[in-house]
Amino acid sequence: MGILIDIDEARKEYSNLMDLTMSDTTLLHTLYGVLDNAPTVQAIPKADYENRLKADMVAMLTDIQLDIEELKTDYDKNLTSEHGIYYAYEKSSKIVQNYINALKENI
């Protein structure tokens, strides 16, 4: 994946460079043409991207928390206290691993 550039800023930089180096505007117009015809992508502001990531993380952790809370019901019904810690560890680990595997499938 490439990097995004601000075409308006690039044009300013090219104009400043041309002012310092040449009076011929042919090169400047050629550079503008390259910029105008460059492929484009949809971009979102960094703050919006980071907020979306945080919201996704909160949602995922909330789901994990709810799944782990359900373990208490299973524990109360099926296990004695001596097995409780091991059971909770194993089940919690599997819950987290399932979320990791689901995310890896989408990469």
C-alpha cells in the first residue's frame, strides 16, 4: 500500500521549487498533469480512524466480557470449587482465542 499525499500541498511545493529553479512552466504543468491523473483512494481523518478503532475494541472487549460472565453460570451448575479455576482459565482462554481466530480470518 502506498502513502497518501495532499495534492494541493504537493502543487504548492512544486510551484515553490519551480520558482527557485526555472522560469519554464512546461515542467510545472506536466507535474500538475501527473497529479491530476494519479489514482485516488477514499481516506478518512486520522482522528476518525482512531475513534473507530477504539469503538471496535470496546465492542470486542465487551463481547468477551459477556462471554466470560456466562462461564459463572456454567461453573455454578457443573463444577465443584476445586475445578473452578482450571475450568475458568481454559474456557476464558478458548473464548479469547476464538475472537483472535475470527479476526485473523478477516485479515
